[in-house]
Amino acid sequence: QVQLVESGGGLVQPGGSLRLSCTPSRSILNFRVMGWYRQAPGKERELVATRTSGTTTNYGDSVKGRFTISRHVAKNMVYLEMNSLKPEDTAIYYCNARLYLTPDLDYWGQGTQVTISS
């Protein structure tokens, strides 16, 4: 079993920045891929950003150039740096991970609310 704990959400004005963190219950070196997804009210969950165990990253079209996914192995954390935030970025952000051992099984965090409003 894997637990993922997100933190860093909150209320930010348009144009502002925010950094989300995800801490897994196992070493991040056990994961083939980790990433972030989001779900706004009345919408489906969508890809924000993923990062493989190497350095391959993938971003949703709406966040390219504004968001950056990274990881800190020593701190065992994955981050999502969000800049130039827009009201349409408002959503619950979920950390996602897949282990090497079970590459077809998704693990999800409980989510953290991000609200962009003036």
C-alpha cells in the first residue's frame, strides 16, 4: 500500500505563484512515474504534469510554460511549481504515482485545493 500526502494549496491572486508538495510513504526511487492531476468542479480530472524516474516530463497544454514538476530525492518529495496562475487553474490538485512493481496501478493522494481569485 502506498500513501501520498499533498500540501501547499491555498488561495492566490491571479498572476501569483504557488508550490505544491507531495510526500509518498515509500522512497520516490520506487516509483516509475509521479505526477499531478487536477479536477475542477463539473469537469473531469485532467493531467497537469508527470515526471518519470529519469528526467522525462510531460505537461498538460494549459499549463505548459507556467508550471514545473520536480523532485528532491533526499527530501523524498515531488513538487509542482505554479506560476502566472489564472482563475481557470482553480481545482483540487491530486498527486499520482505508479510503482515499478505495479506499473498499471495508480495511487492517489487526498488532494489539495488551489483557488485563484482576486
